[in-house]
Amino acid sequence: MTPTTPPAPPAQPRNPLHGLTLEAIITALVAHYGWQELGQRIPLRCFTSEPSVSSSLKFLRKTPWAREKVEGLYLFMQRDLRRSRARPDA
């Protein structure tokens, strides 16, 4: 019997988070909002008490519900940026 290769994972052309690391998402949110506003929008201790990318990564990798909130805020930020670029008067 010959070994078979596993099937390739399905392409995700419509998934805006596909190919993004959690670190890239956190870094983009911090660059856009800053730690203080990020902690106000998503009140997690990893964002409000001695915040850092590494502590946030550690917490978010273990906590699916918190990661979903962060991903949701990232998607909201991206939509908001696209809208503001689409309106030249803004």
C-alpha cells in the first residue's frame, strides 16, 4: 500500500482573517487604538494592567471567547478604515 498525502486545506478567499497571525491582529489594534482605548473597548486585564503583546498572546491563545472579541474588533476596525477611505470628505 502506498502512503497517501492528506488533502489540502480548503482555500478561504472570503475569510478576512485568513493568513493573519494573532500577533499581527493585536499589533494592528494597538497601533490604531492604543492600549488604553483597546482596554476600554475590550475590558481584559491583558490590555489594561501592564499590557504587552506577549502577555496578550498568551491569554488570547488560551481563551477562545476573548480571542473572538479581539478578532471582531479587528474586523470592525478594518471596515471602519475602508469606509473612511471611501468617503473623501471624511
